[in-house]
Amino acid sequence: MFYREAGDFSTTYPQDSQTFPIKFDRYRYYVVLAVAVLVMPFVMTDYLVNSIFLPFLIYAIAAIGLNILTGYCGQVSLGTGGFMAVGAYACYKLMTAFPDVNIFFHVILAGGITAMVGTLFGLPSLRIKGFYLAVATLAAQFFLVWLFNKVSWFYNYSASGQINAPERTVFGIEVTGPNTEAWATYLFCLVFTVGAAILARNLTRGSVGREWMAIRDMDIAAEIIGVNPLRAKLTAFAVSSFFVGVSGALFFAVYLGAVEVGEVFGITKSFLVLFMIIIGGLGSIFGSFAGAAFLVVLPVVLKIVGVDLLGWPTDIVAHFQLVIVGGLIIMFLILEPHGLAQLWRVAKEKLRLWPFPH
């Protein structure tokens, strides 16, 4: 009764192949987007933005990128933190070298630079796969962190080895620096998140996405039917790294403002984004959002319940969070490998059939 598509017909191929062919889905996402743009900036506080909304939006972009590579193309990567660092340091160098250029273009260019670096480190995927590819991307993670720590040119020869985001504005409104407004940083990141979701959705539904999924399912059979593995794998690494680089640039410039690469973009960051797509669902754009939301909101909920209400020590709550995340990963891998996205799809099917049992 709540979710029906009876009488919703498609009379042309473009109507049938649109992203949301069912009117209920289209209107629902339009409403969510309208609330996010027109309502949320007026009701949110600094705490909500810095604790929930900014991390969610930025991690969602990184999760989409990793999901394209791992979920859609089947190429395991443990170097997400290193590629986020590439985006952050590229954005920093662009901001300091070209101060008159809009920060929006700096973030895009940082994603493009990260795409080139990701393509370079994706070359081993043409020869190796599975565990060996995971080790190769893990080596990229350690190498990139070492490089940004070792070469002082990347942090402009600062004595502390830290990079700090200078003040930059969009339409006269500050989005980086210490004097930013919460609603401005939220809307700035929201633009990139919505753009990344639309771009990823269309790529995965097109011919490029079908090549990725053919490589994921069986690369030898895909090559036999005409899929070029060189192009498919390298485009997956490039697109994935672009999204991850954009998220790294936003994480540095808009969210944190100051970064030390070893502390912020270490191996823990790579595993965090990987856990997001495992819990959210591999091969699903919605799963990337669901996983990012879950792992961003979980520490906040545990802090409110454990520390504020029950009075537990913060270290106990932090360890309890690791236990919950680890248990959920095991549970999803065993019981529901497609994660929260599959649970959402099942719930939609139940709504379609309710109140009938079949």
C-alpha cells in the first residue's frame, strides 16, 4: 500500500532506462534532495556539521570511489588512505600556487591528479589480482605516506611537516579557513557529493560500468567477448582515484583545515572506507551512502549512550565501537554479503507486496 508502481508505464526507451523509472522513487529522492538543500542549512549547528554531516558527505564520496573499483570492477584496494592524501596535498599545492583560482576548481584538479596517480598504481592489476593486488595497493599506501613525509616540497618546507588550508571563498563566502560558517561548508561538500553520486550512477549503468562488471565476474570470459581488460581496469582505477582524491581534498581543506599525513591518512583510513562498502554493500551506490552514514553515526551514538548517559570511560567506548564494527563485518560477510543495500531492497519488495504474503 505504501509502495506501488501500478499504472506507472514507460512509453519510450529513455523513460525505461532513466535512473529512477518509478515515480515514487523519483519523488522520494527529489524530496530528500530538496530537504538537504533548502531546509538543513537553516537548522543545523556547528556540532551537527562537524560531527555528522561533513564526515558523512566526504566519506560517501570516498566510499563511492572504492566501491567502483572493488564492488563494480572487482579490484581489491587497500590504498584508499594514500590516494586521499594525494588529493589533499595536490589541493594544498594548488591553493598555495594559484591563490586567485576558485577553490572549486582546485578540488576538481586535485581529483584529476589523484586519478593519474591511481592509474599508475593500477598498472599491476593487469598482471596480478586478488591477494597480490591487495598487497600491491597496500604498498602504494605506505609509499605515498612515506613520500609526503619525506619530501618537504609537498608541505612547502614547513618546520612542523603539517599543511594548513588557507582561507578561500566561493561567491564571497568563506568555505576554508578558521572563519567558515557551518552551512557554507555543508553546502559546498553537498555539491560534490551529489555530483559524485550522479556521475557514478550513470557510469555504472552505461557501457563502461558493464565492462567493469564483466571483468569483476570473470575477466577471461570478458576478454573473450571483446572487453579490453587494460582499458576496463585502468579506467576503474582512474575514476575510483578521482572520487577518492576529491574526498581527500575536501577532508583536508574544508573539514580539518590542517593535516599531518601519517596521522590522518594512514592505513586506518583505508580500512575505514573498506569497512563502509562492506557494511553498506558492494556494487551499490546507495550502499556507499549507507555504509558511510552508519560508520559516521555509530561513534556519535556510542558516545552519547556510553559516555554521556552511562558514564563509561571514553577508551572503553572506543574499544566497544571496534567490537561492534568487527562483529557487523563478520555478520554481513556470512549472512548478507550485499550489506545494507540488499536489506533496503528486500524492505522495498515487502512494501510492494504488503499486505499480501506473496
